[in-house]
Amino acid sequence: MGCNSSKVAPGVKEVKWPKALLKAMESTALLDAGWLADLAERGGVLPRCQDVPRRAKVSLADMRKWTDEYTLPLLVISYPWLGRLHPDEYGEQLRKLAFVLRAFQIEAKRVGGKVGVFWE
């Protein structure tokens, strides 16, 4: 599920993100940093993209609530697969990154928004 639109909702501050980035984010599934941190704390494992629940995804509108017009509330995580069939079969990498995900989620929650995560 990608973001629906790069249009700004009424009452949401216009941000100065590059137009090409906004366009790319419209069709990119982004995960909620808080959902990922919760998953790590429960000892979970990142599911396949098609199995990620709707509540775990972040919209561009959620991310635009970040108050700093120059901050992009997006984390990009990339690392080599640890196994042949799953990139993090036992959730080890997820748990190692949970403190970073939680820190960003706390800051985003302070301003009413969310941080999107592109997990590759």
C-alpha cells in the first residue's frame, strides 16, 4: 500500500521535500517505526511485505505531521539477507534496531505524526 497523495490536507504544514521523492513515496509501502519497535519487543519477525497488516503501514499524510518542514521522517534500512529464505528469520536485526525505531517513534508521536521505514 503506497501513500495516496502528495497533496497537503487542510491544517497540515507544507514541507519542502523534493517532488521526485514525494512521487516515489506515493507508491512505496512504508512501515510504521512504532509498529516495528513493538514487533521487536514481542520477539516477532518481520513478515513478508504482502503479509504486513494495514495498521503497520504509514501514509505520507501521517509523515507530514512532523513539524520541521525540512525533516523527512523516513528511515531506510538495508542489509544482506542472513538466510536463504528470509532476511532476518529470527528477528535478530529487528531487535538490534528496535531502540532506534522507538526513539524516532517517540519523537514523531510528540508532534502527532509517524516515522515511515523503508525496510529493504
